[in-house]
Amino acid sequence: MNPSKFLEPANLAFAGINQVIGGISQFKSGQLQEQLYNYNAEKILESGKAEQESAEAEYARLMGRQRSLYAMAGVDIASGSPLLAMTMTAMEKEKSLFDIRKKAEAEANIQRFYGRMARRKGTTTGLASIFKGIGNTAAGYYKLLNNNNNANED
């Protein structure tokens, strides 16, 4: 009795199972990468919020300094050039805060996009690996059956 008759089907089965397990691993890997990218996105937003708060505090100090310097000089800060200067500073502050927020949101969106792409890649490569394993196993089994049929006919 030829032992390879028993080993070939087992090898085919193990190869097919290995491909399926590899495909599932790729699928899970894509999901994990998406979670990591989403985590990065949240951290970017948190960092942007902290940067915004820091900029807001800095502008508050600047505007307080402007008011105190004008007051020390005896200038009326409720009208004229001092009021325009403080209004311009307030406008700069708002623009700066807006820019910081938009930058953080854009970076977070990019990270989320990368996460979606990683998940899709994992799904696609995982399914491809699974189908390849099934196809290779089926082709090998068919070839094995044909070889056995040809050997029986001799």
C-alpha cells in the first residue's frame, strides 16, 4: 500500500485550511488597522483641541496686555485706533482658532480614510486568499481523483 495515497489528500486539506486561516487573519488585520487609524484620528483631534486652547490663552494674554498698555498710556480703549487694534487682534484670534480646528479635522479625516482603506484591503486580500485556498484545494483534489482513476484503469 502506497502511503502517499493517504498523505496527498491530507496535504491538500491542510494547504486549503492554511489559506483560509491566512485569509481570516488578513481580514482581522485590516479591521485592527482601521481601529488604530481611528484611534490616531481621535488623538489628532484631542491635540488640535489642546493647541486651540493654548492659542486662545495666548491671545487672551495678548489682548490683556494691549488693554493694560493703552490704559497705562491714558488712551481711551473704547474708541478709535485702540479699539480697532483690539478688534483686529480678536479677528486674528478667531482665524487662528479656526485654522487650528480645520487642520486637526483634516488630519483626522485622512487618518479615518486610511483606516477605511486598510479595512478594505484586509477584506479584499483575505477573501482572495480564502478563494485561492479553496480553488487550489479543489484543483488538487480533482487532479488527485484523475490520477487515481488513471491508475485504476491501468
